[in-house]
Amino acid sequence: MSTRADQRTPARPSAHGKPRLAAAPRAAMRVLLIEDDAMIAQGLQTALRQGGFAVDWMRDGKGAAAALQTTAFDVVLLDLGLPDRDGIDVLRELRRRADATPVIILTARDEIQHRIAGLDAGADDYIVKPFDLDEVTARIRSVLRRAAGRGDPSIRHGELRLDPVARTVERGKVPVNLSAHEFAVLEALLQRPGAVLSRAQLEDRLYGWNEQIGSNAIEVYIHGLRRKLGSDAIRTLRGVGYFVPKA
Ligand code: CA
């Protein structure tokens, strides 16, 4: 851990000289919730955020289609009965673009035909309302595991091992207990050791569009991570942002 690491400029231009948005590090798994029932949506958002997911909520098909065209999500929760269009249409449109984002459809108990149509249209799983919130997060993890394939999705860095699916961190085989936000910050930084992420970039990875962010929230998470992982685990590049040194 030489001091030279602090001076390294981590921004790496792509081979073609164009910015590569797809290469940006990811933090919290990002969920798009498409649901017009505000009560259901509120409950789901709370449960998902507690589960460490960043959630964006759209209440109609038009907004959902726009969000899906502009933002990369890790998983989509799709209510089939939307006010302006059938959720199945949203799903078909997504698959027509060869977009393989995992989709879990939300259906009522008596909507067996809708469920079948949804699976045939390319849904990865379904959840029947009324559902248990723990079941929803378990289904999401299951879909994400399948999407990640059979390989070990863990990120290893020095003596740290971060499992983005199980959402666990170990330091030298000893479990480290992190809050959901601390986990997301660490995951973002470990995606590209040596690369500096600004506070704004970290905030953007952590939160959905409508969530309020305390002005010093990131500093608090960084402080927590240093306390739990060692003060050298995360470096500050003054006036620029944070990074983990290359192992
Ligand atoms: Ca509905």
C-alpha cells in the first residue's frame, strides 16, 4: 500500500476513446418496480431497500417502457394489470429488443392465464398476490443467481471476499457485518480497484431516483467501512473521491 497509490489516476479511457457507460461500477442491485397500486408499491419498496436493493418505481406502462429504455436494471418486478397498458406488452417489448433483464411478474391468485402468458412472453418467475415480502426478496435473489450462471460471482480482493448474491463479506474467512449501504459502497469500490468514485457517483449507485440522501451519508458509510475493515481499506483522493487500492 504505497503512497503512490494515492496519486494514481484511475480513469482509464476506452480503447476507442469514447466513454464506456457499461463499464461503470455497479453497487446496489437495482430493481425496477412497475406497479400501479400505491400501497403494494410502498410496502415492496421498503422491504427491497431493507434488503439492500436500490428501487425505482413506475406506476404505468408508459413510464416503465421509458425507464427500461434508458436505465440498466438488475431485475424487474412487473404487475400485469397496469392502468394504461397490459404488463405483458411491456415484457414482450423488452424481449423483442433482446433485453434479457430478469423479470418477475406479479399476478393475482385467480389470474392463472395471465401467469402462463407472462411466462410464455419471457418472464423468469412469478409471484402471486398477496405475497410475503420475504418471499419477494428470496425470489429476486434466486432469479439473480440463475442470471449470474453457475460461476462463483464473488469479488476477491486481498483478504476480502464479497458475495454480491448472498450479500456477505468476509475478511480472511471471518464474516464482516455490514449495513446494506456500507455493502453497496464497498461493492461499488471493489468492482474496479484503483478507480476513484466521487461522492456523487456513489450516491447515484446507492439510491433510487426519489430517495432522499443525507449530505454526509457517503462519508458515514466510508467511516463505517474503515472501522470494520481497517483504516487503509478505503483511501480518499482529496477533492475527488474514494477508492480501494489495488491488491
Ligand atoms: Ca395493478
